Amino acid sequence: MIKINWGDKRCYWLALHLIPGLGNIAFKNLLDHFEEPEQVFKAGLSDLMAVDGVRQAVARKILGKEYTADPEKILKQVEKHKARILLYSDPAYPQTLRLIHDPPMVLYIKGKEIPHNLSYIAIVGSRNPTQYGLNAAEKIGQGLARRGMSVVSGMARGVDSAAHWGCLNGRGFTIAVIGTGIDIVYPASNQKLFHQITQKGAVISEFPLGTPPEPKNFPIRNRIISGLSMGVVVVEATKKSGSLITASLALDQGREVFAVPGSINSFKSVGCHFLIKQGAGLIENSDDIMDQLGLNYPYAPKKDTLKETPIPPMEASEETVYRLIGDYPTHIDQIAKQSNLEPSHVSSVLLRMELKGLITQLPGKMFVR
């Protein structure tokens, strides 16, 4: 048992947050009843159990002050990591998140304060997308940023990361909601992205420091992604994708759901097509999202501060091949057949185009723009 003698009210919030088995709904009910966490620890067993959702086992843990860690030490560790605690009672707490069924009562945040005057759109999708999915997520993220919107995602591999980068490249504010402690970068390959988001946006988590990337954490954090947002965009998702969980949560929270269509031959777009059949808004770009949300450009002006990368000059044979290659992988044999060029010539053309940065070669002699 850890003796309470704290002058910082955040320690009492953390103490309740660190009681095993106490969920956000019961935590909120305790606050509604006792007003302050400090008063919760002064209550008796019967008073605690009179609060809806507080089971006897949890009430006894509160009485016994059975935290999973010392709240005061946690607070110092958070500050050591140049992060901070955001409480449900703080004015800086996102207003949209307050309105969901089970808002996180304590958030760990690293980066800038979350602006109240911005509108947020979530972009989620496959961790192993096609080049088409990556391009779509990045372009939509950048387009939203240029129009004064902000992007929320989960900083996972694939679509999430592309959406964050797109927003950052559009000079927008992006929020990464992670499924680990704020002191853990997952996946480790996203170190650079994590740093960029903390410099120009915010990384948030409801999980205590040191929480590893356990599979159960990610569906839990998805309600925060959708809860922060006006709408959720799904880019490439299978029928059993976690992105469909986020879409379902968004509907439960009264948010809009959008989906980017893909090839009928790609199993990675089956989930998106399912959502569209169920009534999700079919979108191709950020303009479609703005239109379907009824956001007029005079109130959200474009921020076209960035220019599209110009396409390098191409020879006639390169132009022919370029037209045959899209965002979905195309095999070299198919390129040769459709271009009516000799296979040896096609190989040299593809090599030149790859050196120019026009295309990328994938395993199996497949090429994409």
C-alpha cells in the first residue's frame, strides 16, 4: 500500500487511473458522485459500492490503495519523458472526446496542446497496404491539411503512417493515438514519424508508461481515434480489419464514415466496398469529404502552400510505359505485351524510369508509380 500525502491533484487522478479493474465509466461515475478523486479515497466501502459500476473487489482495492504503480513516481517519469498528463477535468481536454460513452479520464500527451478550433478527420486502414492505398492515404491527409482540417490516426504501419505524413507535408496538425505507453514507439521503424508528430502535432495515449504493444490495446484505443473526429475515412481494409471496428465505433458515436473504393480484384479493398454498400460515403479525395460534411471553402480556405512534385521529362517509350503503370502493381510481362515493345527494351526503359524516381520495382518483377 502506498501512503497518500500529495499536494498535486494529478496524483489522485493517476491513483484512480492505476487501480486495477476500474474502467473509465466507473471512474466517471465516481467523479460525478464525489466530485474530486481525493474525496473518493476518503469514502467508505458502502459509499463506494453505492456508485454505479463499482464492484466490491474494485472498491476494496480503492480502500487499500492498491495501485499498479506509485502515482507520484509516474508523474515524475512522465515529465522526464517531456510529456504531460491531460485530465478529463482540464479545459484543454478535447471537447468531442468528452461526449463519447467511455471517455479516457486520464490521457498522456507528448507534443503540442490539442487545438479546440480545428476539425479532425480520422484516416485508418491496412497495415500492409498496396501502393494505391499508401498514395490515397497520403494525398487525402495532405489535402485535408491544406484545407485547414487536421488528421487523426493510430501511427501504425501502412495507411496510418501515410496519413500522418500527408498531413505533416501539408503543414497541418496531426494526432497519433497509440496503443502503448507514451514512452514506447511502436512500430520502432516510426521513430522519425513519432518525433515529427511531437514537434508539429500531438501523440496521445490512455495507457500508463511502459505499456507494451499488446494486441488488446489497439481496439481499445480505436474509440479515441473516432471520438476525436468528425468522421472516419477507411483506406484499404479486409472484411475482418480492425479499421472496420473503428468505423463501427464511429457510427456508435454519431460520426460520419467514409471509404475509399479500390480494385474489385483486391481483397484488401473488400472491407471498404462493404462499408460503401452499407451506406458509407464514397470518397476519392479531401474535397469529397469536405462536401459530404457540408464544409464550405470560404470557412475552410485552401492552404496550397505546397506544390506537386513535377514529373521529369520522358522519352516517347517512357511515356508509353508510364501510362500503363498505375498505383496497383503491374507485371513486366503485362507491360511488354500492352506496350508492343520488345521485352529487353522494356527492361531498359523501366530501369531508366526507376532511376528518375518515376516508378518503383516490387518483388516478382512488379512495378508501380
